[in-house]
Amino acid sequence: MINHVGDPLAAITELRRVVRSAGRVAVTVWPHPPPEAQSLWGEVFDAAGVDRRAVAAPTVHADRDFPRTPDGLTGLLDQAGLTDVRCAPITWAHRTDPDAWWSGPANGISKPGLVMETQPAAMITRIRAAYDELTARYRGPDGLLALPTAALLASASVR
């Protein structure tokens, strides 16, 4: 959830405030560099020839951001006053129907969705063709995608 707030430190500080003493807080973030599932849309847009520079996606202001690394995330939890901070990457294959994975961005969801909303119909057709081509390597015999992905999972104690 820390990926989706404008002030990550304030969000963690608020979590610390509302969790009882001796409780634990756990958060996840997408790591940097992004795993295949998160970088796939950039590959699709590049293959289709989409110019993404004109799309202003929301970002965390530089003075409130932190590195999306284990050290960056543990540093954020430390800074919020939490103790016994632990962080580890977790990996899995996100299994999904190709049309379901397409439908989020095609309906304006997430940063790829912001890009798709600005494209003319002809470009959407090119994006879909690139999507079908690039996701083929992840399709199993059942037709589902198995997209390698990862997150950083951090937990800490509240004093």
C-alpha cells in the first residue's frame, strides 16, 4: 500500500500510531528495479511505439520519496520510529487470464491505464498486438499467464 500514498513516511507514522503497543506493522512495495510483471507494460508500449513522455502519472514528491530497495524500506520504517525492522523480497508467479490483465489498463487503471487513455483507437490496436506478442512467452498450456513478480515485505514492532 505504500506504493499508493503521496507521503509514505506519514502513512507509516500513522500506522505506528494506530497499532497497539507491542503490535507489528507490515507493508509491501514494488521493488526497483521492477520485476517482469511490473516492467511488462513498458515493454508493450515501447514495442507499439507509444510516446509516454506526455502522460503525467502521479508520483511521490522527491522530498517524500524513498528508494524501493530493502535498505530504503527499512530506513523508512526506522524513520517512523518502529523497531525490530525486517525486510525481505518475496517472489511469485502472478497467474491471470490474459484478458483480465489487459482489462485494467484498457479501462484506465494504474499508470499504464493513464497512458492507454491518451491513445487513439489505432494505437490501442497496436498496443494490443504488442501485448499479445510479448505475453505469449508467459502463457501456459491452460492459456493463463504466469508473470514473474516480486515485492518487498517489511515488518516492524511498535514500542
